[in-house]
Amino acid sequence: MKKTLAMALVATTAMTSAAFADGHAITEFRIGLLGGENAQDRVNSYQCLADYAAEELGVEVKIFTPADYAGVIQGLLGGTLDMSWLGASSYAATYLQDPEAVEPVLVKVNMDGSIGYHSIGFARVDSGITNLDEMEGKVFGFGDPNSTSGYLIPSIEIPQYKDGITMESGEYFGEVKFTGGHEQTIVAVNNGDIDGGVTWADGQGNWEDGYNSGALRKATDAGLVDMNDLVQIWKSAVIPEGPIVLRKDLPEDVKAKMTALVDGLYERDIDCAYGVAAGETLGFQPVTHDTYISVIEARKAKIGG
């Protein structure tokens, strides 16, 4: 009985020291996940990180999977989410609404040591479409208005491909539509519901694997698509990989513990790092706001916030 009581006191002390770090209480830690695949798969990919975080922080860690990017952005702005891996455009949206809401701390590192990725345009092989010229009059799908690779960058770069291309339905493309997310775009193209779409990938490794990391890799791993049925029809310039962000007003020791946890995740549990990073990675490295200034300016010019 004494031993049990002593263990309970130790556990309570540990919980209290974590929960009341820096003089104000955190009773739980909340991770928000951007859309890109179905909610259960997102939770499955991050559950290992949530379990490690609960050990480190001594509080319950909850995972939230809002239906769209805006849900995560608003959660961070409103203080109901503490951490997320944002796309560069989603970070820009958050920063433009409140520069003091979050701080970028880490970024995913590709297998070659770079921290960039691409927006990838793709279609079905049997559609006969091999480039943007052959998409004229066709239905082109985009993911989410707050997605960097799923909307912002292609909406800027695709009209530069040649004169006459716009993002307005019925002008160059027969229809421009939002599918709701990366997985939805991939499935819609694969099923023939739309003629082409855009998603994200690191652009490294083999096409038949869905590249090394990104939405195509996740869809391939999940058995949703056979990449041999798809063809790449466009690729953007390099985009800075989005940051893992923490809410700025979290206790400093909580931010330090979570940053260290994710930073060391690859060495600690390579399978967990694979799930969190959406594929093969060398882990994570520090990143600052300065990396995203160009994307913030692009978003401000294109969307206004």
C-alpha cells in the first residue's frame, strides 16, 4: 500500500511539474493535423508522436483532424491547438492574421538533405493527357484554398506556362474545382472523376513509389493508387517545405521538450518519423520565419491573407 501510494505521489508530482510549467497550467497538449488523407489515417500516422509527447509532457495529448486547412489555422489562432505541421501557405495565412500566434521550429529534411518539395500535376495514363496543353477544356482539380501545393503555387505558376491559361472555370480549363484535399484529388483523378489535379511530393526517388515522400507516397502506401496508372503532367519550382509550428504562448519548457522530441524522432523511431513526415526522410532540422517570407508575400499578393 505504501509503495503504491509513493508511486502515485511521484506520478502526481511529475504531472504537476509539467502541467504548471512556467507558472501557468497546461492540462493537455493538442496537435492539429492538416487534411491530406482521411482522418483515421492521419491519426494513425501521428499516434506514436502523441504517445511520446504524453510521456515527455506528463499530460494527455489529443489529436484533432479538422475537415479542412482553415480548421487547423483557426485552432492555432484561437489557442485551441498547440502544434501542427503546416504547409508554407497555411503558415503564411496564420502569420498574416496574427504574427504572434505561432512560431516555426522545425522542417522536414529530404533524403538528399534539402528542405523543398514540389506541386505535382498529374493525370491518368489512359486519359492521353501528358502536359498542360492537353488539359485545355478539361476538369482540373485543386485541393484546399489554403494549401501551398494544392492551390497557391499552381495558381501562380500554371498561368505562367503559356498565354491564355487562367484559374477561372471555363476560360482555359473546362472547370476548375476544389476537391477538399490531397487524397481526395488523387482519388478523383484515379477514378476518372476529374481529368487532372495537383498534389505534393518531394520529387525524389521513383515515380512508381509515389516519390520518396508526399501525398502520392501516402496514397501508394495505403493502396489507393497504382502509380503506373498515373502520369506526371506538370511540376512546380521548388517550394520551401512547411514548418512544424508551436503556439507562441506555450510554456518555454513545453516548447523546448516538443521541439527536441520531433527533432530526435528519426533517431528514436524511424517508423514513427516515416508516418509523421509522410514518407522517407532524414528527420527534421531547425527553421525560422525567414524561410517563409517569400511565400507570405506571394499569398498576400494572390489571396490577401
